Amino acid sequence: MGTVVHVAIVPRGVSVEMEEVHAVAAALSVQVARDFGPIWGISATVAAFAKSSQVPVGYWPIYIENPAKLPKGMGGVHMDGSNQPYSLIENGEHWSLDASHECLEMLVDPAGNRTQVGPLLKQAVLPGHTTTQVQYVVEVCDPIQDAQYAYEIDGILVSDFFTPNFYDTVGAPGVRYDFTGALSAPLQVLTNGYVSWIDPTTGNTMQFRNFLDAGGHPAPEILNLTASAQFGQTLGREALRPAIDRVTWPPDLRASLTQDQRSALTLRRNEVKKAAAARSARHERDISDAYRQT
């Protein structure tokens, strides 16, 4: 799979239990090695650190930020002064969903400018208009980013992600378009998801959003992001994906989690912790017995 990338998860100005940070880093390590890496041809490690000064040079950090201090739209991947990527996510319930989302998108497109040619998705084809080839911005989690499509690893909620077949021209039986199987066809955008593209004819950056409105009803829309002054200002300083993030504010992605699902995650996490404690105690006994026999 080529060079191994190293990702760090580190709190920045927030109070987060390091036990939780380590648990999320471990879950993301499993996700990348077992689920994501083989599909996308990427090899990476994910480690937890208590503060940014402990993160070795060469790691790509994911900073857990105070949501009250993080400017709107600043979440996501950015580039530092050395053109190395880092990510900002908000602290909060099941923040692991965002950590997974940004980790996977950073691994696939660290520079924030990767595109993939494909036909315009059917949901964005307006009546009376013909489909055309466009350049999609490669954001592997955005179309299926809502928590209802996520899955758990050792009681930690992680994001679904699409496969390279997401950009297929036509669907085919047996093809996997995302990891969990939520997508039934290529170029689909599910509830609270979105996809962005560059129109080669106009040069505009466009976006299809399938967000729910304040009343919880589907409100799909197509936007011309190039018309936004904020988009243009950010694009003048940063890459394409950060500029898109600056003007894209999805609704609460965790609102779709039912109480049963929340309880199941808690139960699963407690089971994992209990098993780990039992193994640790067993090892302590084994080691102590070994010392006494020497």
C-alpha cells in the first residue's frame, strides 16, 4: 500500500478524558487497517496524544476543539504553513463520528483538491436539462455522513464511507458503493449528505445538499458555491475542500440516533472495557506467578 501515514488525535483547549481519546484512536486504527485501507489502498496508523506539543513532526493531527470557540464552517481539513494537513473537529457527544469522517477524508485527499470525473448525479439533474460530465470533489464520507449510516467498532461510533465505485457511470448487481451498504447505486446522496463538483463548462463549484429542514423534512437543493463571497475568500487562502466546508453547515448528524442505538453503543463500550479489565487482571496474575517461580 506504499508509505504509511501517521495520524494523531489530540485535545486542544477542551477537557476530554484521555481514556476516551485512546479508545477512539484504537477504533480508527481498526477502521483504517481492516475496513478502509484495503478498499482505498491506504496504510495508516492512528495514535492518541494528550497535548499538541507531544505530537511528533510528520503526524497529521486531528484537533478536538471547543465548539463554542470554533468558527462556523472551520471544521474539517486544513493545510499548515508547510503544506501538511491537519483537521479540526468539535468536542461533543460521539465526537468519534467526526474524527472518523475527517481522518478518512484526510487520508484519501490530504491536499484538499482531489477530483474525480463522473456523470452529474441524477438527484441534481434539473427538469429539461441533460446530464453532463463534471469533476467531483473527492469527499468519501459526505454523501453518507449522517449517524444513521455509521457503524461501531468496540462501542465507538465511526463514519460510513463510499468506495471508488461510487463514481461508476451505471449501477451493477453485487457492487459495493459504500462500506455499510447504505447506498444502492452510484452517485447517491442520502439524508443529511451532500456532494460537490466543478462544472467544467462554467468553472463554478456546485453542490447538491440533501439536508433536513428545521421541521425534519427533506429539503434537497442545488447551490452555486462560487456565488458565495466567503467561498471565494477561503479559496484564495486554502484548498478546495476547506473552502467548501466554510460554506456548508449540515444539521445535527447525531439526531437520527435513537435511544436504543445510544444505549446499545454504551452497552457495547462497557462490555469492551470490562473485557479489557479482566484480561489485564489475568495478565497481572500470570506475570506475578512467573516472578514467584524464578
